[in-house]
Amino acid sequence: MSGSTKQQAGARPAREGFGVEELDQAKKMERLHCSGRQVPSPMGGFLMELGARQEADGTSTVLFECKTSALRFELPLRISTWRERRKVRLQADEGLDPLCPRGELGPPLARRGKDFFCPRCNIMFGRVP
């Protein structure tokens, strides 16, 4: 095993991403993306989502392509917070289909096994009761 692929004991796995340039103002772009709004491109125009990859550390990375220049960018998304997981758990306990807590009237969460995932950002937001 080479030194670059070894992980130290207790270290978090590195984020893989897509190997393209990251978007600036990550929190603002995350808010726009999770709310279902158009994400502006650094090249002018807007970005089109191509896909989302779940990372080993629980975060997610979304791949975008600029509609005007065809350049690709990635947006790293943070792991779910305990407040977001609590909000989802309360919705599920009330018998409702939980919505993504990051979006304004976010999409309904999808069940994968015993977990709730957002179909838009591929982040896990809790367990099925």
C-alpha cells in the first residue's frame, strides 16, 4: 500500500468529490440548491445538476455543469445536524412523510433500508422509526 492511500488510525476518510473545481460561497450555494432554486454559475448563467455522490464521511458532493460554458463544478454538502435529524424524527413520529429539512418545502425524503435520504442532495437525515 502506498503512503498516499493509507489512512491513519482514527482519521476520517478523505472526501473524493468529482475532481473538478469547487464552487465558491458553499453555504449560499447549498441553500439555493437544497431549496430547489437555480444555482448561479461563476461563468455567468446558471448551473445544471448532473448528480450527487455520497461520501464515506457522511457528506455529499453534487456535480454541476454550466449551461453557458459547459464547465463542471462541484459543491460539497455538509453532514446533517442533530437539529435536522430531530425535525425529521418529529415529522415521522407524527405519521407524516418527512420533508428535507434543508429546503423550503423540500422534497419528501426517500427510504433506503432503515434510513431517510434526501433525493436532491443524497444526505442521510435519520432512521425510520
